[in-house]
Amino acid sequence: MEVQGRIKVIGETQTFGANGFRKREIVVTTEEQYPQHIMIEFVQDKTDLLNSYQVGQQVKININLRGREWVNPQGETKYFNSIQGWRIEALQAETNGNVPPVPPAEAFEPADNLNEGDHDDLPF
């Protein structure tokens, strides 16, 4: 799966526990009729993937949906979901698709022989 949008927030790398578990969060705002602010976490060595990105940049992030079960001390089962990124790439700013490309100059005929013979039959 993937998420595309503009980076809104890039968090700092956080370290947890004695084993040094690392996590870094990014928020991407989708560009659709109803924009969504999607928080995606990168963990362990993947946290370094965010170093070369900045707020405002358009990106595509490959994600995995993760779910886990937890039983609290009262015996109730709870479920948690997270979105984990594993790859990120910058998207190039798209140009307006309605503007046709301009052909090269050599595609046009030279206009230097317009007055030779004046063979038009226009009355003026």
C-alpha cells in the first residue's frame, strides 16, 4: 500500500527502552477533495530515511498496516492499529497537463520566401 501527499510534520527520532527501540513519526496531508492528515511511523533503521525530506515536500510513502492485541490488567482485550512506513520517495512537482508542449524551432518552415511572386488572388 502507499500514501501520497505533502509533508506537514516530521518528528524527531525517539528512543525507547533498554534495547534502544527507535521511532520517528511523519504526518502527510493527502491532496483530495477531503484532505486527510495521516500519521505514519518509521521504526528502527528506517527512521534515517526521513533525514533528507522537509516540510512542504510532495512524497509517496510505501506502508504496512500493523495491528496488535493487548489484554489489560482487568482482563479486557484491546486492539491497536498503526501505519508503518518502509520506503519514501519525493514526487516531482507536476506541470499543468493542459498546456501542450512547444515543438522545436526546426519543425517550422522558414518564412523567408513569402514575397516571391505574390500569387495570392485576394482583391486587397
